[in-house]
Amino acid sequence: MEKAVLYSLLGLLCLVCLRGVSSQNPNFACDVEGNPTLASFDFCNRTLDVGSRVKDLVGRLTLQEKMGFLVNKAGAVGRLGIPSYEWWSEALHGVSYVGPGTHFSSLVPGATSFPQVILTAASFNTALFTAIGKAVSTEARAMYNVGLAGLTFWSPNVNIFRDPRWGRGQETPGEDPLLSSKYGASYVSGLQEADEPGKLKVAACCKHYTAYDVDNWKGIQRYTFNAVVSKQDLEDTFNPPFKSCVVDGNVASVMCSYNQVNGKPTCADPDLLAGTIRGDWNLNGYIVSDCDSVEVLYNDQHYTKTPEEAAAITIKSGLDLDCGTFLGQHSLAAIQAGKLSEVDVDRAISNNFATQMRLGFFDGNPRQLAFGKLGPSDVCTKANQDLALEAARQGIVLLKNSNDSLPLHPSNIATLAVIGPNINVTKTMLGNYEGTPCKYTTPLQGLTATSSNSKILAVPGCTDVACSANGFQLDAAKQAAAKADVTVLIVGADQSVEREGVDRTDLNLPGQQNVLVQEVTKAAKGLVVLVIMSGGPFDVSFAKDDDRVSAILWVGYPGEAGGAAIADILYGKYNPSGRLPVTWYPQSFVDKVPMTDMRMRPDPSTGYPGRTYRFYTGDVVYAFGDGLSYTDFNHELIQAPQVVSVSLEEGHACLDQGCTSLDVAESWCRKLLFDVHLKVENIGSRAGGHTVFMYYTPPNVHNAPRKHLLGFEKLHLQPKATGKVVFGVDVCKDMSLADEAGNRKLALGSHVLHVGNLKHSLVIGV
Ligand SMILES: *[C@@H]1O[C@H](CO)[C@@H](O)[C@H](O)[C@H]1NC(C)=O
Ligand SMILES: *[C@@H]1O[C@H](CO)[C@@H](O)[C@H](O)[C@H]1NC(C)=O
Ligand SMILES: *[C@@H]1O[C@H](CO)[C@@H](O)[C@H](O)[C@H]1NC(C)=O
């Protein structure tokens, strides 16, 4: 949303100048108490259904007025009691100040800042995803009630983290379609769910549809990038999270992206918008453009000859709202030129109004309605801040722990060295799309609080994460390590290395950080622990393979409580249970594979290795799903079918011909279900969380994934305790594959289910 930064700054200044920094009153329409004549309008009548109210409202607007409702800074219509409304707010991992609809003030100076999404995703805990969504929407409503926030939040980002270099990978739930789908649906439910069916607490938005994951790689910009995507990859990799947002999460909005997919800008593609989102998935809500993406497809992509054509093609394709000003400026002329009809505009604004109706925006004073009691004291509550800490602890991934070096015992540590550019960072811990947090606990503060009897030697070693030769304090760092019983190195990235608009070009730690880690390790007297704070993965094979590095942790961008979570894990107050949501490739992967090659599947004829654990078979530094615990778990298969029989109608072609796969659109597919029952035992001596992953490997047809996550379930077990996990499998939904044309098929033959080291064969036959 960079193009709109200036615009948003202007908006912010203006809000500040007009409303003062601590607003008190919520923004709403149909203020019947203040203006009793409004009570006669059906659109203000709460007892009527949303459809009738929207129809009434649209019928009262002039064509000119309608134009004002096609843009994020929606127009006011005084005679109808409708104030201006700012659609653009953000709440990716906490209420954010990015987006002009929300700001902090002396009344609400900060909001709970949860870990950046990639770390929360590493918890593999769907209940946690929902709990965070609930806490965030409570804080958002509380801020709305005092005029500091909107009701429409353009979060979450559910694009697949396809390439490790992507600067926005940090915002996403990772590379796996199932995890991303579950994250999207769970977080959206947490944000949106209200007491009454059909109503919304706040409106979420799943973005950026679709196949968007190049920002700026070697000068190739998202604004003009054409993602060449096969129908198969679209169906089984890029679209599933969006489908799940709409179908399972009932999300109120989807945002189309800047990039083109196969030569068409996504916001101007009727198959993607009206066809798939609105038609196939049945979106109940609005489709919004990325900020200025309609202008971008005209000005930068030259996709249409005139601005009127750009307005016409996007609205006719199914776009309802423009983040930007373009549709407000050019839609009327498009109608006058006969390129667009008023009916299309009515459809667009009706979708927008319907969303606002479900939010209660047209129900009069929100303080008298559901959520009306929420206010500043509901923001940054102890419960929400504890949840931010819990989320960070559950996400942090222990990647190496030689000789059970961790957890540390504070009584054995007379001197602790804490070294590296990220040892005492604050804002870095939040990642992007952040808000002002309630408070910070930095890593150094967390470690200091826990190691009160140790002498602490803190040496950043580098001026910042760029860690240039300039200001490199290698000697001071080595001296500290040489004196310490334990050395904790905290390195990695921040937004200067990976962010919106900035993709990486390599996977090595930035600047001199490798040298810092290697030299400090050599100089260290005691145990060395490496902590990597980052969104995307790094090639740290040098440390993985170095016997003198005892432990490695990845801590994502852990949010406001990150330092406390890191200390809790290092000292064993919390047993780590996070698992990597992305593959950690070696540097050679990015030397070989252009970021712009969208293909998921390998191409042996050219040596193209494919992407993600589902297709890539080359060397990894760490694999998707990797993550250790301070205890051990054992799995036992209790029940799973060996055969699943499909009963086809008499005369079905596959009965005589012997097909390799069946079309799942057919009627035999309904209610083909089975359960897998597993027993899990904590065989170690510490309590801990554990995620059970069930993968399957299908027969080798249709270029199928080598394995694919079928389900995951997180449980917490006391030492020696056992737990039971049941995966309910809907064969046609969960085990079907996309064929080359993007149609769903069920492969016939032998499938293998995997859980840990267990393997179970299952034959699907007719
Ligand atoms: C609101 O609609 C209901 C149902 O049609 C109707 O009975 C009621 O009179 C309406 N209220 C007002 C203020 O018009
Ligand atoms: C660590 O950061 C905190 C918060 O910015 C600051 O108050 C403190 O002085 C820093 N500590 C050191 C040793 O630099
Ligand atoms: C693990 O312990 C063995 C035996 O005490 C020792 O030789 C080895 O260096 C240790 N490795 C690490 C990484 O601490």
C-alpha cells in the first residue's frame, strides 16, 4: 500500500487537525435521537432485513452521490444522516495505525501487539488463532466506540509464502495451504463473530487475491508483475486459503492484488472476482482493491486505453470498493460513455452498505448496542497481554538442542553474555502492519529479569542488523563470550531487510552477522545459543553443523512480549512447541531459482526443483514442520481404514475402464468419510505442547504433491500422560487433488498416511 502512504499521511494530519488527538464519539449513521426525521427511513429501521434496508438506501441516492460510496474514504450524505466513513483500517496482529481509519491518542495510547503472523502460525493451534482474533476485535470495537477506529479491517494476509525471499512472508501463515486455510478461517471467525447470526463484530478481509508474492525483487515490482500460474497451482496452492476464508470463515471481504495473473490484473478479471469469489464461493460481503490498484492497472500496466474503461472493467468484473480515489473520479464518466451501467454501481455499493449494516453502522448510536459497553479499559487488558505472551511462547521453534543443552539453569550461570544486533530491540519485535504496543519486554529485559543472579554482559556487536564492517565490535563481543558461562546470540532481520516493497536477494544472515556468530562461538568459554529473530528463513547451516553451537531457536517477530517469551523458553519456564511453517532452503536454492518463477511443481528436464515441502525434494537447512521440545512424544495408531470403497453408479465409465482417478464433482462423493484415531504419549519428564501432523502421499498421478498435510492437532500433555487425537477425513475434500486443468480428482490406488514415523496404507478403490 505504498502508493497511498502520502495520501494516508494527509488523511492522518487532517483527522488530527479536525478532531483533536483524543476523539470521544463514534462515527455512525441513522442518529435517530439527534435527528428524529431519520426514523422514517426504512434503511434506518433495525427490524428490517439487511437486503430491504440496502435497497431502500440505494434508492434514495442520486447517481452523483453513489460515486462517493465506491471509494475507501466514503462520502457523507447529510440529508440522509450518513457521515463520511473511512473503510481502511488494519489489524494483522493487533489494532494497527497503518491505514487512515485508526489512530491512537491519549485516550487509547496503544493496543496489544501479538506476534507477527508467521510466528503465531508456527503454534499450529487453531484455537489460539481464534482467541487472538477475538482479543483484537474487542480492542478494535473499544477504539471504535471512542472514535479512534473504523469497523472494517483489511486483515489477514493469507497469501502462500511461496518463496523464502518474499518481504511480506512475515505477514502470512506460511507455505502450506491447509495451515493457511485454517489460520484464515480461524482468525476471521475470531475477529468477526458477534452474538447475533449475520451480524459482525468487525469486518475482516482476506488479501491479496491471488498468486501475489513478489513485491520488489531485483527491480521487478508487484505493480507490473505478471504471475504466470497454472490452473493446477491456482487450485491446489494459491486459492485454498481464500476459499476457506470465504466458505469456512464467512469473511466479509476479499481484496484483489496489484499483480496480474496470466496477463490480467486480478481486480479486472471477471472469472476471478464475479466467477470464483462471488459465484463459486458465494461471498457475503464486498470485494476491495489493493490501494490504488485500479489506477495502477491503468497508469502502470496500461491495461486499458482510458480511465473510464479501467473503472468499467473493474466494477463489471465484481469489484465493489476502490482503496484509492480512481473509481470516484472516473465511474460517472464511464456510465455517461455507456461503458458501465448504473445497475453495476448499485450492486457494488449495495455490497458495501450491506457490510456496514451487518456491522451496525446504520443502527444509531453504537454505545447503546451490542459491544457498546467496550471502551479504553478493554484495550491492553492483562488477559490480552498474557495472550500475546502465550502466543509468542507457543510459536517459538527450537531447531537444535545438542546434548539437551537447553533449558538453562540460572543458578549455574555466574556470567551471561548476550550478543547481537537484536538483543535489545523493541519495534523490531512487532514486524510490519504494527500498532503502538501496550508496552515492550525486550530480549535483554526478559533475560535480565530471569537471570537476576547472573552478571550480564550485553554487546550488540553491530550497529544494526545490516551489520556492516563500519561499527563492527567483534572484539568486545568475543571478550564477553570468553568470560561467560553461557552466550546467547540474538541475530536476524528487521524491516530494513524484509518488508513490503523489499524482497531479499539471498538467504544469508545480513552483513557481518555470520562472522559475528562464528567468531563469538570460537571465542566462547561456555555454551552458545543462537536465537534468530526474523520473518523469513535463513541459511544457517554453518551454525547447524557447528558442534560448538549447542542450540538454535527461531523466534519470528515475537510481538510486544517477545523478550519474556524468549527467556521463558531458554530457562525452561515454558517448553517450546512451535514448528516451522516454511521450508528453510539453502542459499543454493535462491541462486538457482528466480523468485518470479511461480511454478510449484519441479521440472526435472530443466533442473527446476519445485517449491515447498509438498514438491521440493532437494536439500533443506530445516524442513517444514521441524521443531523440538524438551520432552519426547510417541504416537500410536489406534484406528484407520485400510480400504475406502467408492460406489459408482451402474454404467459409470470407470467401472469397466479402470480409471486412475475420479472426478469429485460427481454424486458418489457425498459423505465419503472416515476417522483416524491416534494415541499420543508424552514419554519424557516435562509437560509440553505437541502438534500431531497427519500427512498423506497420494498415488503418483496428475503430478500430485509428494506429500500433503491432511490435518494437524495441538495438544498439551503432562509427563507420562497420554492423549487421543481423532482426525475426521472427508475423502473428497481433504484427499482430492487438482489435475492439470484445475479440476478436483480423487486418485484411485494406494495412499499412504504418515504421522511422525508411523506409516499406514490405505487403498481407495471402486
Ligand atoms: C420498522 O419496520 C417494522 C417492520 O416492517 C415496522 O413494523 C415498524 O413500524 C418500522 N418502524 C418505523 C419507525 O418505521
Ligand atoms: C534496552 O532497551 C530499553 C528499551 O528501549 C532501554 O530502556 C534500555 O536502556 C536498553 N538497555 C540497554 C542495556 O541498552
Ligand atoms: C555433547 O557432549 C559430548 C560428550 O560430552 C561432547 O563431546 C560434545 O562436544 C557435546 N556437543 C555439544 C554441541 O555440546
